[in-house]
Amino acid sequence: MITVDFPGSRKLIDAIDASVVQPDTPAITDTLRNALCRLIRSQEVILPACVFESTGDHYARRELYRSDEHGYSVVAMTWGPGQGTLIHDHSGMWCVEGVWNGALEIVQYELLGHEAERYQFRAVGSIQAGPGSAGSLIPPHEYHTIRNPSDDAVAVSLHIYSGRMTQCAVFNPEGDNWYHRDERKLGLDQIH
């Protein structure tokens, strides 16, 4: 179901459809990551103007497409200067994320252990990603943060999830690499 039509949307959907029929998750995410990088760099897909408009108090999530046939969803995220996430997971779903505009800092975390709702993590790597770069997350290696490191520029990323991402676990810092786990419902911002 196309939520909004934009130049090149059919080319994007066709590329995703061709990727998700691969035989296993690593093949799906590799094929999709390569296709997404190619489409961003070639500028064959022009995202709607509204995804370049940040919201004041949170990063924006705008669903551009959801596949009734394959179940995946495509969400554009808009990151105002300094906006970012807590450590979070993807509720067991694979995801491919591509930077469309600006730059993002992604930090990957390793789960060291947990006691009830307290989780211990260690940062195991970070990257600064610019336009045309893409990465993937495959559970159980899905714990990460995303942040726009700029003081004045908006960043835009495109996220393709294996399903609809309506909630996730977030981890609030308690100190000494310990975090308290909470469930967060994820909303969508209006497309205009």
C-alpha cells in the first residue's frame, strides 16, 4: 500500500520486492543494502519534500510504503540537529537503513547480560554514515543508537523493516553500563 507517491517510488518498491524474495535473511539484507545505496547515489528516487522537515521535539517517523504481499514497511526518518535515540532494539525484525541526506552516527552495542529489567551493554563500534551509505541489523545483533551529530543540519534516513515497527524496547541509562528496559510504542508523523 503506497502511503504517498513520489518520483521513483515504483523503482524503490521493485528493488525491495526483488530483495525480500532472497533465500535467507543475510541474502535479503545484503541485496537490499546494495540496492538502497545504488538508488540513493543515482538520485533516481526523490523522497517527498515533507521528509526533509524536522519536528521540534522528536525525530520524525513517516511511513512511505507498506507491502501487503511481503509484509515489509518503508519509513523515512527525519533527524533535527542533535536528535537521536536511546539504545533500542527492533523487536526481532531485520532492518536496512540508508542515509539519504546529512550524516548520522550509529553506535552498535553488545548485550553483556541482564537481571530482570536491568540490562548491561558495551559499545562495540560506531560509524559516521553519510548520504548513499546503508547498513543492516539482523537479530540478535540489533542493539544500537542513532544520532544526528550536526549542530545545524537536518539528516534524513530511510528504514526498511521486515514488518511494521510499532514498538521496540528502549534502554534508559542507570550508570556503569547498566540500563533499565522499557517498551515504547512508536507513532508515525503526518505526511503532508
